[in-house]
Amino acid sequence: MVKTFAICFFLISLAACKGFDTKETVIDVTDIMSSGNDGVSGEFCADFSLNKDEAQYFFNNATRVSARDIHDNYAFLPCFVKGVGYLNNKNCEWEIRAGGTSSITCEDMSITMACEDCLPIPE
């Protein structure tokens, strides 16, 4: 009986932790700091920009992925927007790339996220 209880407790805890982890990866975007590209010339990234609300929309709808997922399944484009925000009451920096990928870096963690249809389409 004790063994059964321990297994049930473990499974309930595991489910609770998984849900907690997913919810706690949404950053509260507070400011846009810069935008640019990884050294490409010309007008390639000229139309890629985000405002604070667009960046927040991206993070509200993005899912946590591994670096391998980004490598295998997403276009890693040179255009980016960088900003700051809060995640779990910690100051964090974030970066969103034109290909629908992003990274969040806080004091003690780094998260990669992606979203296929979360960025505005340039006019």
C-alpha cells in the first residue's frame, strides 16, 4: 500500500511539474532594445521589426523547443529583435528571429521557443 501511494504521489507530482513548467515559460515583455541582423548586407532585414505587443503575442503563443528542434524544423534567419522582460520574477533578455524562433536568457536559465504563425507579415 505504501508503495502504491508513493507511485501515485510521484505521478501526480510529475504531472503538476510539467504543467507548471509550461506556464512559467511565458515572459512578460517590458521593452524592445534593438533590432538588426547578423551582418547581412543590403535590405534583407529592413522590414523585420516588432513592437512590444507583437513580441508579447509571439511569446504568449510560442512553444518551448530544443535547439535541435530549431535546427531541424525552423529557418534560422539573420534578422532579429531583442528586448527585455520578466520571467518568474527574474530579469531576462530575449531575442526573436524572423524565422519564428526565439531565445530567452535569464540569470540561471536559457530557453528556446518557436512559433510558426506568430509574427506579423511585412507589408
